[in-house]
Amino acid sequence: MALSTTATAPVVKGMVLTVKVGERLQVHATAVGQDGDAVAVVDGIDVYAPHLLVGERALIRIENIGREVPERRRRAHALVLEVLGPIPERVSPECHDHELREGRCSGCPWMIATPAFQRDQKRIWLESEFGLIVSEFVAGPSDYGYRWSSKRVARSNSGGLRLGSFRRGTHQVADMGSCAVDHPDIAACARQIAELATTLAIPAYDERARTGDLRYVWLKTNGEGEVLVTLITASTTTRVHELAEGLTTAAGVAWSVQSSEGNAIRGSAVEILRGKGTLELELAGQRIEVGPLGFLQPNPRAAELAYRELCSSPSSTARLGFDLYAGAGVTTALLAQVCERVVACDASIESAAALGTPPETAVSFLERELAAASRPDIVIANPPRSGIGEAGCTALLAFAEAGLGELRIMSCNPAALKRDLERLASGFELTSLHAYDTLPHTPHVELVAKLHARARTR
């Protein structure tokens, strides 16, 4: 069987498969694919293999082969049986919960490589997969203990209640009791919750049987010794009030109900069970408050570097600035340092209240301001994973025609950013694209794109 050593093999339509499920092969990984898996090309098929790094040779077993998709090579997924030629950048995972050590957690798949190598691979992946060429890749101050916001799934087993995360591609829960990327205060609080729930015999929610009590736990810290905990149950019939009373590691405990099916975690409302209802912290030089259901960047110390670039001084005097998807208001305050006036919007009830404005989507805000003949000099946007979207980009193009000078976008989803940049291309030119390693050991990356409006056609 021919073995390709390049990830640029042509797309073959209606090919006869020579690779079979269950077959063992020796491969050479030559590219980075979706979810950070290394990719080897075998007879025109992209073979995705977790726990393998680009440049390594390995013995694998084909687990499944996907169907044919137009304009894309067929894909297969494999299990790595043995790494035959490890590269020097391969390391043993620091975390005991990692599935290549004592645990089963798949949340940090790239912990098997040095952080510098991880960033190099992310840069290559961004260019090869999305055509996004990054001129600078910025590392955060720490590669471990960096996560200040952590959502965990509750599960019961023979040893009691455990808190962890869904294993990749499954609803099996891996224990995160020794997580190396969570802030130490969050890790300590999570351990106490699991231990106390076990002692009190409070069962975890069973999503198949639809029985039990505690479903999820959302933990946030301010990095100053305080943790805000949200206990999320599937119904109002619960004993989490007992759990809240014994949590000495939490500065505040809230309760929310999430009764819907699926993986949604946050409920629609909260009740403060004990202690503080908000967490006060410093981010990018601004003091902010975050509530039980409010968004907090998982890695604030790395994210604030991206925030500062997003809100840096524009190339010309800015009288009016728009802050779309403003969240808790950090970017609004930073933008106000370089603009005479800033108008912000956010659709979240909690975030909008912090901004002192009614909840409003970015599209609705832009269309209303456009109708009012507002003329911003700069617009910044930090949209959710879905991106700005077609309607939002259409409104921004109209502002470009009306005189908008600069647009800046912070994105956690390269695919969504690529779509938005393509939609905006007729009215804006991309002038710089920088990446921030906000979640080391994962394929995640934050991108900051700066765009200037093209010369107006009228």
C-alpha cells in the first residue's frame, strides 16, 4: 500500500477504498486537522489520529471511515497503538487526569507537546485549514493553572459523586479532580463539592434515567482567593441547599435549574443560596463584577492582552466608538480611553445591566444606529462562536459606506471569523491578524483582526 507523506494529495471522487476498518497501518503525520488531531494521508484518505504529533510515525488502527463529501478528501479516524518515531517536542502530560496518564480526560489533547510547539502547530493549522495568516502569536503568562472559569459535569459512581468533563465524542464523564489547568482555588473548591456531596449522599443527575439531583457545577474565581459557585440542577426538587451550607471554599453559592435536554449548562435564573452573589475582579486594569451566569474569560490574564490590542488607539481621532457584544464592560472602558464617546450593547440580561443599557442584539443595535444616522469612527466586536453573521456584516458594510474608518474583531472561532472576513471584504481590508494562546494544550485560539474601510465608492 502506498503511503503519502504529504497532506496535499488530490481529492479523488468515487474512489475504491483500499483502507479498511480495523486495519493496522504505519503512518507518518504531516498536517494538523480538526480538533487538533494529527493527519496522515493514506491512499488519498485523510486519517485523523489523536495523541500523535506532526512529524511523528506511528502504528495505528483504523476505527471508522467517513462518507464521501464533495470537494473534500474522505476522512478516517484512527487509534494510535504505538508511536514509532517521537519528535523531540513530545513531552509527558503534566496532568494526572490526562488519558495518557492515570485519567480519562481528553480536554487537553495537546498537553503531549511543548507549549512552543503547540503554538507553531496552531499557526500552521490556521493557515492551512482557514487561510488565516497570523503575523504574531502571543503566549499568556502561564500554561498551567490559568483557568479562572470552569464548568463541570456531575456524575455518580461507586465511589460517590464526581465532577469532570465529557470525554471527546461521548457522554462519558472523566474525573477532573487533579486538573492541571484550573486555577488552584477552583480545583480545591471542586474537590470539596464532590467530597461533601458524597458525604451527604446527594446523587448526580442521570441524563438517561432523568433521575438524580446535581447536574452541573460552574466555578469562577477572581484570582484573589474567592470562588463563586453555581450549582445547577435538573429540577426544583433538590438538596443543593444542604451542599451550599458546607462549602467553606466558596465565597458565594448560587443555584440555577436547567431542565432541558442536551448539553446546555446555564439556567435562565439564579437564586443566591449563601454568601456573595457577584465576584469582583480586575481585568485589563478595570474592576468588574461577574454574576453566577455571567461570562468570564477562562484565561483572563491572556485574554486581557487581546483586549488591549482590540481597544488600542485608532489610526485617527475617534469621536464615537461602538462596542458590540460588550459583555461585562471591560472593552467598553478600554475603548473609552481612546474615544471621546462609546456606545455599547450586549444581548445578555446580566451583561446589559452591568452596562446600564437594555439587552439588545448587535444586529438590532447596528440597524437602529444606522437608521439614526450615527457615524462611528471605530467599531469593535467580540462575538460568540457563531461570529457576527450575515446581517451584522451587512450593517457594518453600510457603516463603511457612511464613513466608518476602522473595524476590529476578536474571535474564538477561526471558521466563523473566516466567514465574516469574506462577507466584509467588499468594504474592508484586513490590515493585521494576531493570535493569542488563551487555552494552552487545546486547539483553541483567540484572534484579533484589524480592518480598515476601503475607499468609498461615492
